Amino acid sequence: MTLAPHAEPFYADGRADADGQRVGVLLSHGFTGSPASMTPWGRYLAEQGYAVSVPRLPGHGTTWQDMSRTSYADYYAEIQREFDALKAHVDKIVVGGLSMGGGLVLWLAAHRPHDISGVMLVNAAVASNNKQLLAVPLLKHVIKAMPGIGNDIKKPEVSEYGYTKTPLRPLHSMIRSWKQVRSDLPKVTAPVLLFRSAEDHVVDPSSARIILGTISSRDATERILENSYHVATLDNDADAIFAESAAFVKRVTEE
């Protein structure tokens, strides 16, 4: 198995603050992407002293054929494992995710409400109004993949190193799993910082509306990104995401 360029996971040990407390941040990349989309964010948070985990989800960062043998359940299981590994070394944890990764960490926050201090989302996906997806359950038996959804980035000459094809079996598993994720959203009580691009060619605004309208968090903020497309963590608004998320982590872990 050969990893694609920049697809390696990123980890940082972090350091204790003045009170001896260690804070960790777990960041999940999206569907057909890799840690490449999250590592710059992770490095920024590591520079602030936080322990950081940016794992590579199963089947990602190699070939789309590898991914075709995986499912949403595999991705969520990996996020659970990484969360538990990080939790063993820190006092408090904030989770974050891009696109599908946002749905994964929301599901985790629903299942582990007492273990998570905050949730950071960038164009999180828990639903879609794309009518083409209605054909996926049947189409997956006819073809293995369709054109890729990666690199929706406004900033010139930037790549997330995602797959050029989207394997349909994993796509169908994600679509099926969204129903359970949405049904569990009322269990999310942690503070939420939701970044949403005003122009996103992959995830439509329905996901953000559902998330903000369904979670039980009393502390929930939506931040509109005016100068980025879907992969905003690598786009023109990345610096704002990094700085505002660092302030969010500091606030929710000091309360």
C-alpha cells in the first residue's frame, strides 16, 4: 500500500498549560480526501500547545479501489479508536471535521457527550438535496465509481490530493448512515462552531440547517465563509478558520 502525497496522518503531543491541563484536538478529513486537507489546521493548533490527532480514515489516501472495500462504519470506528487513544493522554478534547468528517465527529459527540468539550465543523455533511444520489443504491451494482468530488477549492493551484473517482459502495453506505446520524443529533450538547462556505459545490446548505436546528447545544455559532469553496481548510478563509477555532478551543476548555 502506497500513500498518496501528503496523505500521512499528523500527530502532535502538545503541552500542559499553566494549570497542568492538557487539551487535545481530533480532526477528521472528508469522503475521498485525506489528512492533507486537515494537517495545516492541525499544525496551527499544535503550535498553540494542543495535542492533535489527524488520522487517515480507512481506504483513504491510497486508491479509490482500496476505498471501495470500506464503509461509513469503518470510518466511524477509526474515529472512535483515535478519540480513545487521544483521550488517554489529555484532560479535555475538542473534535472537528470537514464534510463527511463533520458528520463523523457529530456522531461521536452524540455518543460521548460527557467526553467532548466542543465540536468544530467545516461544511459538515449529514444530508444532501442532490437528486443524482437517489440512483446510487442501484447504480453501485452497475458501475464501481463515478467522477470525483475533490478539490472544490477557490484558491488557485491548491490541491487536497483527493481521489479522482468516487467509489459508489462507500458513498451508498454514507448516505444510509446519515439517517442515523441525523436521528442522534439531539444528543449533541457540546458547544458547536460551524463554518459554512457561502458557495459550496459539494455540500448544500441543508446539512447546516439540519445540524443547527436539531442539536441540543445551547452554545452554537454559524460562521459564513465568503471567499472559499468546499475544502475551506485549504482555501482563502483557512487563516480565519484556524484562528477562530483556536479561540473556540481555548474558551470551551477553560470553562
